[in-house]
Amino acid sequence: MIELTESAAKRIREVMEQQSEVAGLRLGVQGGGCSGFTYVIKFDAKPRARDHVFEFEGAKVFIDPKSLEYLKGLELDYKADLLQQGFSLHNPNAKHSCGCGLSFSV
């Protein structure tokens, strides 16, 4: 359903090891932003009852059922260089996206 690069999985595992209250990364979609939808990316203490839980070599990702419809086929990457660090998303369902990379339309 979704894919993580080794870099993204490594970063999630690092945070899970450093912060005992973190059980995984939550990915979601909510209305808003300049293109119609925005991504929600945050570390979370546990999955919710209806979440889909994906595990990649110990790195866990939680996605609610509604968001999963917009995130099918998503590739999550993590980049860290001199200019920036953070997760980046390649969503094949997004027809247009904002320059910030966190807002999209379908």
C-alpha cells in the first residue's frame, strides 16, 4: 500500500529508540492548504483502533482508513543535508501539489 525508503525507515526507528513514548509515525490527510488537502506527518504514541499499521524493518507507520484512500502507493523518504532535513512524500494520487510539498489536490 505504501513504501518507505531505507532512509525514512531508519529515521523513524531512530526517533522510536530516542523517545520511549513514540510508537511510530502517523501519516494522514486533512482538508485545507493551498491545493485542497494537506499532509499530516507526526510521531505518535500508539495507533488508533481503526488505523492501518505498516511495519518496515521495525519502523511503524499509522494511517487512518480515510487518509489511506489518498495515500495508496505513496513513497515516503527522509532527506538530511546542509539545507534541510525532513520527510518528503511522493504521492502518485496527487495531480497537483504546492511548492511547499505539503499541500496537494486529487
